[in-house]
Amino acid sequence: MKIFPAIDLYDKKAVRLYKGDYAQMTVYSENPIDVAREFEKAGAEYIHMVDLEGAKSGTTPNLNIVKDIAKNTGLFVEIGGGIRSMETVKKYLDSGVGRVILGTSAVTDECFLTEAVKTYGEKIAVGADVKDGYIAIKGWIEKSEYSLEEFLSKMERIGVKTVICTDISKDGAMRGTNLELYKSLNEKYSLDIIASGGVSKIDDIVALKQMDMYGAIIGKAYYTGAIDLKEAIEVAK
């Protein structure tokens, strides 16, 4: 299982939100590149990044930081947050990013998603942010018409390979992840599913590994010291 330590970017800083709430933001580092190097030092091979400003504006205000991390570390970088055009996809991939994540646009703009997958194949991932069984969009503020199951079935049909599935109710809450949900999804779909939200202790990593999940994202638990990244990576192997 692959471990994806996470950096959320806002105003060129590494931050975390509580359940996606911009009003509940904690700044963890003024220098995200230093954080990425710490990940690498702990044995990480992958990094999950979200541009929180981009998610709001649909622009790439933190592109230089993403580029810096992609160029100056050996980490495989995946990035999401407000990616709504082929131009933005290309901009990120040209800057050394390994995979871009489409969120709201994957739900609301099927033509764009289909074109992106057709053009870039496995370099396109999709974020499935779930709230009360439905896919949430626009920074988790709105509920879409799709149930999680409908949405994932559609992603399979379109040819999406990787899905980052976040249980919003667990995100940043440090109360464990939704193991039941991930187990059922992993058994039902042929997608590479990355578990996100509430991975807050080594036991979560052990359980996800036993389910044969493709990957898990570690966010707040790293920054608070609740999970030792080096240990998590060893356990996941």
C-alpha cells in the first residue's frame, strides 16, 4: 500500500483545515518544500497536495511551490484544487507533477473529465468527497446529485484509474477512518482507491493494508505527531 503524506497549500504555506472549513485553518509550516523534504527523509515516495486557494478561485496561485517540490525532491507529486481546464492540467503536468486530481469539475463537467482521461490516461485522478452518502462539491459546501456508488461506477465507465475517496465527516477529526466504507468500495470496484480522511493512528494503516487498499493519505496525524510517518511507511509495505 502506498502512503501519501499530505500538504495543503494556502498563501504559500502548509496548512490543514478542520472538516474542510477555511475558518478553522492551522498553519503548520511557512516552507512547504521543507515539509516535503521531511517526508522524503522519512522514506516517503509519494506526496498528496491540495491548493486550497486554487480550489476557491480555479487558478494556480501556488504553482511555483508545487513545481519546486516536483523538481527538487524525488517524490511522486499528485495535486488537486480547482483544476477546471485542460490548460491547467497541462500546466501542472509540464511542471513535473505525476498526477492531477479533478474534484468538482469531474462531477459537473463530464466532457472535460473524459477529454482529460483520453489525453492523459492514468495521470488523471478523481476526488470523490463523500458526505451522507453523496458526492460533495465546491469545497464540500454543496451536495451533488450523485450517490458515491453511482459516481464510482461512472468513473469506471469513463476509464478513470485512481480515485481519492474522502469521508468528510472524518477529515481532520482524528477519530479514525471509515474502514467499513473503504472495505466495501475496494471489494466492489476495480479502481485504485486512496483512503483519505481520519487516518489518525497506526492501526488505521494496518487495517487498510490488510484490506489491500491502493493507498492512504496521512494529513493532520503527521503534523500532530499521532502517526510516525516512517513507521506508517514500513507498516504499509
